Amino acid sequence: MSRASGRFTVLHLSDVHATESGLLYGAVNGLEQLERVGAYARATGITPEAVIVTGDLIQRGNAGAYAAVDVACRELEAAVGAPVFTVLGNHDSPVHARALRHHNLNHYGVHFVDGYRIIRLDSHAGRLDATQLDWLGETLASPSPRGTIIALHHPPLGSPMPVLSKQGLADASALLDVLEGSDTRAILAGHFHHVLTASVHKIPVFVGPSLAYHQIMNAGPAAVAGHAAPMFSLVQFTDTDVSASTIALTAPEPLFTQPISRVP
Ligand SMILES: [Fe+2]
């Protein structure tokens, strides 16, 4: 799709939670999920222009997994034919994540793909510091031909789940102040392990689902729980619009399948 249809497609992945060895919660292999996304995209004919992974690349305490995450990202890049950009989440280790490509100097940075400016921000601490916000303001001072896509782990708003309602970016208003009047087309985030679509200060926000486990939305007012439902998103831009679609890597058996006649 993508270039042929005039849509700039971002394969949006999040919350991989890779482990050094063994399975997360006895069931989840984050590295394998990255491989499955590549296979899914190839089988389905999805040809993104960029892949963005919005944090929690590893499960906390599994810093030894970064080398394998880096390999998996390079393999995914080769599988889909598009660059892979990563940001850090609260589970990530800013020290050990320097093993990742694009992370050797800073955990934030700017990249250009087909006229779109992709800005990676580092919110592993739950907030963005003044140094990073100053850098962001300077970077946004001149517009990019087709606008800017902001990628960070913590969404600049809370989740509708009461237990996660205060788990968004701590200094969201400071970020939104810097973005005010800029050419930002969308903010891509993760962290909640459930999809959330919003408009904040008139900027579209797409919180992607997790590749590791999906939030169970009725776990109660004082608990979180997850189930094995790995998903990712396609965020597609035209010169004027943006949309996002969620895709599940696993699905129940179909209730029905029937041919449809094409509408002229
Ligand atoms: Fe996570």
C-alpha cells in the first residue's frame, strides 16, 4: 500500500517487554513477536515507510536482552524494507539501551523519511527534562516538508482506566506548550497496553497496543491484569489527514467468511 496509494504508513509497535531468557509470565516471547510482525506485514502486503516502537523494549531487569532486541529490529527492518526507530519506556534501562542503534549518544533524536520528520523522545523517567524540551523547541523551529511525527512512551494524557488514569506523561503540559504552533501531525505513544485515540491541544494522539500483553480493562479499580493478545497499529498519513488501524497477531476462528461483490 503506502507509496502507491499516496499514504505514508507507520508500522506502530509498542511495549515489546523482551526477556533475556524464558517467557514473560510463562507465555510471552517479545522478540518472537517482533519477528511475527515482520512475517505478518510481508504476508499481508503491508509496506510501511517507517517502523516506530514506542518503548518498553525490554521487561525491567532484562537488560541483557538489548543485543537481541537490536538484532530483531534489524531483521524487522529487512523484512519490511523500512527503517526502525525505537524510544525508551519505564521498563527500559537508559544505560544498557545504548547498545541499540540510534541510542549511543542520546535516547532522543530526529530522523527524516519521505519529507516527514520523526522525532524520538525519551520519557523513560515518566517525564521529559528541560534539556530535551529545549532541544525539541529548537528542532521544531523550522518546519519539515510534510510535518512532524512525535514518538515517545508515555502518552500526554491519562487512560480511561481508573488505575492508569494518572500514568500518562508527568509534564504533558510542558510538552504540549513546546508543540504549540509547530508542524506536528501526530503523537505516537504506548505504555497503557491498550489502544487510545485522542486529540490533545488539537494534535492527534495514537496510543498503540502492546506486542507483549493487552490490558484487561475490567481488572477492577485497584489492579492491572494482562492477557496474551499481541497487537500493533498502522498509522497512515496523507498530506491532510491521519488515521490508525489496530491489527491483532492472534485471533479466534472466524464466525463467517463470505465473498463480497466489488462496488464500482
Ligand atoms: Fe509496557
